[in-house]
Amino acid sequence: MSKRPRMAFPRPLSGVMQDGLTGSQLSERLRESEIWRIWPEVVGAALACRAQPLRIINGTLTVAVSSAPWMQELRFMTALMREKLNLRLGAEVVQEIVLKAGRVVPPVTEKREEPSLPRPLSPSQLAAIAAQSASIPDLETRQAFIELMQASFEQQN
């Protein structure tokens, strides 16, 4: 019985899985599923809000488009979208793009709260900060304490 060769170093599980799936039907389906992940990057945010991939069957990608004017505009861009998708996917996955009128759900974006401008501190707050920081002998520590107290009061406002 022969021994198997020893691995030079541990490999990531994703690499082992990719090697195991190479050439299988599942490998192609996984590559096709990447379309949904890369769609906003490939077509841009403005277009991703108005058109979304629905399905891909035998290389034909069906895309839902929110309105007739956008569908007309996208008809001229299907070849470019197909090229960009295939370039990002690393293979000729999308052979044709079919546009279909349909409901488009806007992509979920992370909402950032606009930072509110700090309000000026009241005279009583300034007096409290001065009274509490007066007993700190070290100048640098006192300044850090004052800035911390100011930020704390600004958060409360």
C-alpha cells in the first residue's frame, strides 16, 4: 500500500471545495449565482435600482426592468452588460440578456445617520466642567478631561 504525498501546507476549505467542484454542474451553478452578488458593481448603483436579474437558464439571463423608458435604454446596453458580467465571472456564463417588465426591489443600502452639529454648551454646563476639572493638576490630563466632558454634554443635547 502506497502512502499519499504529504501536503506542503494546509489549504483553505474554499480552495479545496473549488477544486472538488471543478467541471461539475454545481460549479457552473455557483458561478451563475455570482451574478446577483456582482450585479450592482457591474451595472452601477443607478441602474441596479431600476433593473435586477431574475433568473439564468442555459446562459440566458432574464432581467426585470422597472419601467418602459428604462427598458428601451437598456436594450442598447445589453451587449455591454453581458461583456462586463462575463469578464467579472471569468467565463462565458451569460450568452444572452432578456429584458422583462417587472417589479424591482431597491437594493438594501446601509443608512448612515447624518452627524448632528454639536450645540453650544450652556453656561451651567461650562461652569460644571470648569469646577470638576479645576482639581486636576496635570495640564494634559485636565485638557483631555475637559474635552471628554464637553463631548459628553454635546451627546446629551
